[in-house]
Amino acid sequence: MEPTFNWHQEAAKQWDERAEFWNQRSQTMWDEGSRKTIIPFLKNHLPPGNSVADLGCGDGYGSYKLYKEGYEVTGVDLSKDMIERAVKRLQTEGLTFTQGDLTKLPFASESFDGIMAVNSLEWIEVPHQGLEEMKRILRPGGKLCIGILGPTAMPRINSYRRVYGEKVICNTMMPWELAKLAEETGWKYTEGQGVYKRGVDENQIAHLDEDLKQSLTFMWIFIFEKQN
């Protein structure tokens, strides 16, 4: 009999295996690469001093960047290896880490003023459950800064083997799908920002509609507000 596929267990296993590779790249991504504009974008909508949950924090470097900007930060990741690295390297007063599942977060309702979730919702078997859980832990009026892979992002290769009927732990949700899901789940869309592939001149695409801009992105960053 073919063994039962458990998305949660397989995701935890694969991210434990990728922890060393991720750890080697995360600082560069946040300081110089595809994630360097995310925290400044979040600051435009949520002032420092607020509490933020960094969901899918990996080795914690993005959480550390938030902390250095003046936020009280709790990083969460499914991978035990990732969290152990974050705790050993970065944990301090005002910056803590805990292992957890984005669909069953270990926090009371309305615990945080803001959430940052970058390329994490794509790794949930049922993204709607993750979005509902994010809403649960946010206070009314709280802000969700969420980044999702754009159509041109090479990490989408992680879901490719599904075309052969194989089980994968990455879905292929598009930015427009997240926008629709968020609307149906009771979020208010505040603002969006693109992270573009190399070779895209942002001045040349400034006149395009948002859906056309999204089609050229490596990643699209949303700010949603929790409705009361």
C-alpha cells in the first residue's frame, strides 16, 4: 500500500533539509536582494513599536531586521532546524522565536498589531486556512504584509512535479488569486508593491494596470488590513 502523504510532515522535513542552504542566503536576500524593500514598505503602514509576528521566518534574519527597526517581533517557522538556528544566533529581549504551523498558530486571538509573511502561504496545503489563522491572531485594524511569488519566480519550480501526479509541498497560487482569497476572507487591500525580475525597467511599466505589473514580478507584496 502506498504510504499516506502528510503535507505538514513533509514540509517540515524538507525545510529542515534546506535550512543550511537558506541560512547561507537569507542575509543577502534581506540586505541586498529580493526582500530588501519589504520592511521599508511595511513601515509605511505600521509604525515601529508595534508587535509583529513574522510567519515563515526561516533562520530569523528578517525578524532580526524588523527588531532592529524598533518592532517587538515573534518569529514562527515550521522547521525545527530553522528555529534552532534563529534562537541560537538572534533571540533576545523583544525578539523571540517559536516552532509552529501557520494553520494552527500557538498564539491567543488578537495577539499582534501586525504580521509579516513572505513566501510562506505558498507552502500551506490549504492557503485559506493560513489566511484565516493570520486574521485570528491580529487585532482589529491590524496590518498584514504578505509576499507571494509572482509568475516569473524561479522558486515555482518546487511545484512543477505535480504535473506528473507527484505530491509536492508548494502550491502555485498567483497574486491575483491571493487578492481574491483575501477579499472573500474579509481583508481590506491597502497597497501593493512589486519586486521585479532583472531586466524590467520600472519606469517603463509605471503606466500599466496592477495586474499587468504583477505578471512581470518575481514577487508581489500586499498590505491588507483586518476588518473589525
